[in-house]
Amino acid sequence: MPLSPEDADPVQRLAAHADLPLTPDRLAAVSPLLAAWTRDANALSAKMRAPQYAEVTPITGLLQALPFGGGGK
């Protein structure tokens, strides 16, 4: 029986919420990376809550990918 999201470690919870079953070996491989991303994302969120950043709006750029060689045809 799989763990419920509340009983699992943070990486297992993330995988469960994303409906991404991870085998133990894959969990071991991705845990350090996802733990670092989570730690850094939380640090950035905490920083951005500071009053001096109240007027800053996050921006995400989305680029259309062109086939190799350009042209887009």
C-alpha cells in the first residue's frame, strides 16, 4: 500500500501530488535535487515577502521554440 502524502517525506509528497510514482532508486536519485530546489525556492519566497520587494512583480518569459536552424517554417 503506498504512503499517503501526509506520511511521506517531502519529495514523496511532491511526487504523489504530481501523480508521479517513484521507485526507491529513482527517489534516492532525485531527492537531493528536489530538496535543494525546495530549500532555495522557500528562501526566495521568504526574501520576496520583505517590504522592500512589495512592488516587485515576478516575470516568467516563455519563448517559442524554433526548429534547429531557425526559420520556423
